Amino acid sequence: MKKRQRGFLLNPFRFAGPATDPLIALVKFGVNFTGTNGQTSATDYATGKAITFVGGAHITTSTSTFSAGSCLDISITNHGTLGASWLTVPDSADWTPGASEDFCWEVVIDGQGGTGGTMDIVNHSTGSSAYPYRFYRSSANALGLLGFDNATSLDWNTVGGAITSGFKHLAFRRVGSTVYLSIDGVTVNTISSASAARFNSTGELNIGMYNGLTSGTGYIQSIRYTKGDGRYGTGSFTPPSALFPTS
């Protein structure tokens, strides 16, 4: 009698391809900041927008997360030794969501525990009071958001939580008429009735700088902007544990 062979189960994840983003068509800016030490260029994998490295901004292999091996250095030390360091991206209609359009800005960053001053993460600005949003860490290390409109009664202005040292996932997103601020997926503050259209700035998008000033933002691993979906729904969520998918 023939001996019956035992069957075995294949692990379906063993042969799985790289992770994909089901919302990739809505991503209007995305960078994982990987490269060689000292590199001064990066590619927006979503739409190919031009990214300009200013001052001492560069890719470093001295620190990273998600086993990436490198990240963007616009750190306190970099600022102090090489001058102001930040990134700029040209103005685009992508930066301004509509009156009722969901969106999500998120960044994986090590802010180095603060500098004693306000640290800008992302803003779309034409000056000190004309921008649709300013995403920052306050001098007290809280996560903050300013959002300006043509009428001051429609402005957003809120802070919440505490940004400590080490890489953190920071996000602000609008879902319906509510804006959520989160640190590592935990909601730290909300803004209700935030359905007004944002002011349509004609300035550049700035990463790590506000109105020509910077105080050393830290190390940025990944940044992503999704326009047309709040991505994480309402409330708290599980933050990404790997580099953002590029497709």
C-alpha cells in the first residue's frame, strides 16, 4: 500500500510583493528620504514635484527608522553648524483642499526633544499671516496647527499633546467637518466645524521653515499628503510601521 504524503500549508505572506497604498492616486506629495550620506536631492514619488534642499539640508545615514538606513537631516546640530536648513516645493493647487474635501498630512519625524522655540514642520505660506495651514511644534513641545482663511472667523488654531524625542508619527487630517491632530496615532486635539475652504496661498510649500526662519526641525524619515481622503478615519488609529508605499 502506498504511503500517503502529508500535505503542507504555504505562508501566503512569504511570497507577497511590496506593500501598496490603496490611496496612491490621491497622494499629492510623498517622500521617504532615503539615499546616500550627504545627498542633497529627493524625489516626490507621487507626482514628481521638484524638491529644493536649502542651506545644510541633506540625507544622513547616521539615524533612521523602519530600518531605512537614512533620512533627512534638518536637525538642531545641522542648523547650528551649516546655517538654516529646510526644503521648498513650488506652489501647487494640490496644497489647498476644498471647502468640504478630506485630506491628511503626516510626517515621521524625530524632533530631538525641542529647541525652546517654535519648530515648523510644514507650511504653505506667502508671509506671516497668509497660508492655508501651518503644522508645527510649539515652544512647549505640543503639536500645533494654524489654518487661515479669507475670513478670520474661519481660522483654525489649536495645539495638543507633547512631542518627545525619538521618531514619532505626527498627523493632521480633516474628516468631514472635523480636523484631528495625532501623535503616534493617538488623537491629541480636534477642531470641530472645520469645513471652510482654506486660504489659497501663492507661496511655496516649506518643510522645516516658516517666513524665512528656521530653528532646526530634526530628522524626517517620511512625509505624505493625501488629498481627498482623511486616510485614518475618525479618532485614534494604528500608525504606519514601515516606509510609505510608493505605488
